[in-house]
Amino acid sequence: MKGNFRVGDYIPRVAVAPRIKDRDYPSIFAAWAGNNILNLPNLSGDEAIIHHDLFWSGPGFHLQWHPTPEGLRLFGRIDDAHWKREYLLLQNPNFIRIVSLDYTDTDPADYPEDWPYWIRDENGNRVRASAGDSDFLIDFTHPVVQDILVQKAVAVAKCGLYDGIYLGGWQEGSSIPDNNGVYYRSVEAEWSARISIVRRIREVVGDDFLIIVKTNQRPAPLSAPYVNGMFMEAILDEQDTGYTHAGLREIESTLLWSEQNFREPQINALEGRGISLEPPDSSRNQQTMRVITTLSLTHSDGYVCYDIGVRGIIHEHAYEVWPGHEREHIDGKSHLHNHQHYWYPFWDAPLGRPVGKKAQLYHDSQGHGVEGLFMREFTKGWAVYNRSGKEQKIRLPEQASGAASGIIGVNHTLSDLDGEIYLK
């Protein structure tokens, strides 16, 4: 009977590589918050999710982790979950669904208080992961904890509902502190554990299963043989009000490194951080969104997003995030806005698929490359990204219309620290 409770196991997955290769651009992703697009409140959760080509969160589908003699497996109404998965793919044939697996910290309800693998302070108390957070740090350098994570990754691969896993906290050369900045493990111990984990997972799940890790603005050479891509949460570097030219160059460098070094099929995901003191549709936020979107388009075949910039349980707003939200703050309700975003009309521009090479400078009428001005051709237009330090005049090979400006013609003007999509 449809919907019977059972363990999800040994069900073939839909091939993932064609869905990555065949999608159109811009290609938008969502990290955790994909079922709630703030400026499209009338969409259902499923409708919001399939606006995106890539989405990760917990397992979803009302499934839970369940111990079996073979290890942890996903349990629930598996037939219903497969029906929902098929529905999502019908609505967006290139949709990719990934499961986020926690390994540095976990909910205190997941294990008993006397579980031997909690990180504990000098007084023997469990250590909180971050201020205001209910989760506690766990010792993932221990083989037992690593075994649990590998079991979960195998379960995700076998149940046929998902395309891969996401692992956070993957900035090579750093270790995880508690909410007071105290470190409980050495960098060497943590990275020996991480590489062991990702190598073991890759050996079991095979090639057509995605592993994405959160590297932020760092390359990950130790992990590259096992990993398909990175999540770069690009931090604002100008007092939370924007990206500097130097900061953008760093993002470009890491993004290009990722495109050149991670294994195929690749899923690099760049998330720009919004200016939190302004509404997401302010002129500065929209300009910064265009910068991040066109940086991604000109320097990668990856996915992109731009969030509202509000972080942490303890936060304030300079605007009403949604009608009535101020009441939640007055009532003291604990909540997060991490990774929540608007859907910008700019992302609806039908640019098609890449034709030109990545990170190519625009050439002026004299044939000279303009430093900091990048242009890439797609089947239905061009993406142009400007961090040259000044406004630039652009001449396209044929007449095109600016997705943001609305201007139609061969000649266009683009401000510094801005980007545009020109449609043929």
C-alpha cells in the first residue's frame, strides 16, 4: 500500500550529471531557506523550492533517522517521499536535492547527556556550538562519531531520494571553536578526521553522488579529490555595507580554483550576503546582487544566491522583513533569518547556457583587455561584471537589451561594482 512506513534503501538514483550540464542560467540555489522566498509569500513550500536548481537542508519528506542492523537508515513513508521527489523533478527537471549532515555539533536530544562523544569544558559540561544555540559540539575526531556520519551518508545515497550531501565547517587549515572562541582540538586532528571521513564516504557512494563542502573564501586542496564543489558564503568586507575590489578579487580567485580543481560533476555555489541594514530591494542591495550574480556567471558554471544578510538568533532589523514580523521580536520569539532571500527579477533573465570561456576580460575597440571588466557569452546573451574601478563603456557584437537597465542597443554603460545581463 502506498505510504507504508519502511526503511528507504537500495533504490536507484536519477543520474545527476545531465541535470547539472543541461540547466539554463542564471542558476539559483538555496541553502536551508529555500521553501520561503520572502517577497513571494503566496508560493507553497514546494513551489518556492523548485524556483531553485539546487537546494539543501535536512532530509525533509517527513523522514527520520532509524537504527538498523546495517547502521542508520532513513525511515518513513518512502513511497510518498518518492512521489514528492518525482513531482519536484517534473516541475523543474534539473532540480538537485542535497542533504545537510551535521558532524561538528548536534541537538542535545539526539544523544543522552552521558554520551561519551560530547565535547566538554574543564567543568565537565557540554559545550554550546554558538551563542544562543541549543546545539552542543561533538568530537568528530573519534572513530565512532565518524562511523555515524559515514552511515548517514550511505543511507542518503542508497534511498534514491537525494543527489548528495553537504558538509559544513570545511575551511582547510582552521578548527572549530566554541561560542567563546575556545578550541578543544588541534587543527591537525580535525583535518585528519575530515579527510578520513570524506575519503571513506566517496569510496562507498561512488562517482554519481555529490559531496559539497563549505569552504567560504578558501581553496580546499586536501579535499579536492573527493569533493564535487564548495559552498562559498562570501562575507561582506566593507563594514557590512558591501564588497571591496580586493574582496571581489579574492572571491573570483577561490571560485576559479574550485572550478579547476574539484571533481566532476561540479556544483560550486556562491552566496552573496546582503546589506542587512537596508531592505533587500534597496538600490544598493540590488546592485550588489547583480555584482555577485554576474561574478558567478563570468567566472564559473556554478549556482548563485544573494541573501538578506541577517545572521544569528540575536539580531535586529532596520525594516519589516514581512508584515507582522516585528511582533515576534516584541514577544521575544527566538528565530533565525540565515540564508533567507528575495527572488530578484534579474534572475529570471533567460540567458541560456555558457558559450564563452570563464574569467575573460572585455576587450575594447583597440583590442585591449580592460582590467577588472569581464564578459562571457551565453546562448541567449552576455553576462558582464565590472570591478574595474570606474564606469565602463561596452559595445556588444549585436543589439541586446539590459535585463536591469531595460536599455536596448549595441552600446551600453555599466557602473563600477555592478553587473548586467544583456539579452540577444
